[in-house]
Amino acid sequence: MRGCLVSLSILVWIGLVASLPARAQDSETEAYREWTSAAGSVVEARLIAFDGAQVQLTTRAGQRFSVPLAQLSSEDRAFLKDRSSQPDQPRVSQIDGVAARPGEISEPIQCAATQWHYRLYLPEDFHVGARWPVWFVMSPSGGDSARPLQRYIQGAERLGCILALSVESRNDSADAYPAALSMVADVFDRIPVCRQLSFATGFSGGGRMSYIVAREVPEIAGILPCGAGGYLPTRKGMDFAEVRDSVAIYSLLGAQCFNRYETVLSHRRQPAHYPIRFFPGGHVWADAELLTDGMTWVMGEALKNYRLPDRSGRIASYTDRVLRRATEAREERPWESFRWAEYLLSLPGNIDRQRTVELGKSVSSLPEVILARQAEIDMMDMVNRHYKERWLPGQSTEVPALQLEAQTFARKYSSIPHGQIFEQLGAPLR
């Protein structure tokens, strides 16, 4: 088994824990918690075993390691002393006063201080002993149905996140703003979330609301709007919702969506080059795979700026999860494997650079990967040159020069999925 540093510089990577004469713990009932070395380094991990001298821990990414008891903080030593003298305790997954269970979408929960409601999804391994990343979701139809939240469950499980869906925030409602902001405030007050890893997302009007939430809530680190840009209707027309420069933005957009012009313009106003991910279709939700990709990228950007003591442990867990996802895509979508390997190499604190480099090298010379990389460059170049103004109802959506260029690229990239997207990017809106 390969040696590896996690975040405590003193930790020593070991082989199978079962080979040591230790007092076994039930790893399914032990809670994750923050462990601190005598030098002050911190890692989030779960206790596997303790024999009185060596402590066996595992991270969320599944990395197991051993550390001498003497090299842990006095608080951790006291915890272990007390823990070893007590019967095993089940990990607590119930939040006091909140009717929500791990792995299930809750019924509407009323905010403690207001009349607004939201639905909650806790990941299957949720427990109250950790602070969890959280995604605030807004739907154009509100949250009467749990369906909007179901689209995000795959990403929540892969990344270890909590989801919250506003019930009353919906299109054409005067309650949209206060309902969404009340949801955020209530989750911050009552749910064990990590505020520095808080995000907003939604479709259509819900996507616009993600800009609003990011503008109004300073803790929001990134947004994932689908099918909309940051332009908001007002009595005087459309105004742009300015967000802080530090807010990461990843947009998902049907190639024939009638909001494609404003989405490109919204990204052009940002100080950084943030991705727009086009997919075949019109003004529709992105599927779960695309939403998971967007959640993964936005969370990675937030981790680059994350400065709390458990940063190394969170980055290690994130890297492992993304590498597993990238490896799964290698056979059918090798260009995505390369994209994620390239992204992880830009992540400070990536402790698995060798594995990342190996994955990237294994696909970088494949013809379809080379073709896809060029297609993505050509795609953004094309839309930036042709999508220069917001489209307004009543205007023609047929642009001969755009259609001709898009058809040329569609033929060039017909052997990969990008070809269909090019064709639709030049077609009329729908």
C-alpha cells in the first residue's frame, strides 16, 4: 500500500488495521470528528481502533492511518481515554427539532423565525458530529414537489453534502426573495453545515435566484445556475445581479435555450473565466450527471479559498472522490477523465498528484480527447463572438453566419457528442 501524507504531518500510513492487536470499534457507528496533532494540524476522520498506544483513523475518502497517542493533542487524548472507558455509542444522525432523516427527502420544514418552508436532504452517512457542505436549491415551480431536489441527490452523495430546497421561492412570486433568504438563515442556525462551503443553485428563475442569494449572503462560495444568467426583471427592465468576485460560477445550459445569450453575457461580466457547460436541448433542467459535474467544480473552487484548520482533510477527501469519478469515465468519456485530472492538478493541497498525473497521461493522447479539447475551445470562441447581446422576445433567432459556422463545426466534431451541441448552438432558440 502506497505511503501518503493526509494533513497531520505525524501520521504514518499503515497496512490493514486488523493486523494490529487493537480494541476494535464499529466503524459504521463511530462519528467523524476533527483530530488535532500536538503541532496543531487538523484532519477530519473516524476512529477505527485504539489499543492504548496507537490510534487507527480513516478519512471520508477511505484512507486509513495510524498515529501514536502521544502525538495527539491533549483534548484528543482525553477524548480517547473517556471513549475507551465507555460502551460504544451509536453515531447521532437526528438533528434536534428537525424532522429529517439521512437518505430521505423531508416533508416541508418551517423556518423557526418566519412562515417560510424548505425541504431537506441529508446524505446517507450524515451525523451531527461534523460540519457539512450545503447546497441551497431554488426551482421555478417551488418546492411543493420533491422532484427538483431529487436531481441533486447523486451529487450530494458523491460529495457528502446537505441539500435544502425552498418551498415558496418560485417564479412570479413576491415571496421568492424572502423565502429563499429565510431558508438560508434557518439552515445556518439549525443544521450542522459548514458556512464557508455553502452554495446556491436552481433552474430558470431558480438559477437567477442563485445569483440573488450569492449577492445577499456573504458566506455563499459558489453558484450553479441552470438555464439562466444573472439578469433580473425590474420595473425599468433587466438589471444584472452583481456578485462578489470570489463567488465561483458554473453554468449549465441547453444549447437551444432561449437564455443562452444572457448566460454568455453574464459570464463575460465576471473577473474570472468560469465555465459554461452546454448540453443538447432547450430550456430544460440538466440531468443528474451534469449537475454532479457542476457541483464538483464549484466545490473545488471553494476549497481553493478554504482556510479553516480542516482544509487538508477536506481536500484529501474531495480529491479521492473526484479521482474515482474520473476513473469511472475513462472508458466511455475519456475527455472528461482528462478534464478532471487537469483540474485536480490545479488544486492546492492535492496529496495524490501521482495518481492524478497517471490518469491524465493515460488518456491525454487519445484521438477523441485531443478532438474534444479543441472542440471546447472552438465552442466558447464561437459563442463569445456571436452571442453579444441579450435576446428579447419577438427578435429573430435565425443568424445565418452563426448557423453556417455551427454546421461546419458540427461536421468536424460529429464523432464525439460535441458535434450535436454545435449544431444546436447555431439553431433557433426553443
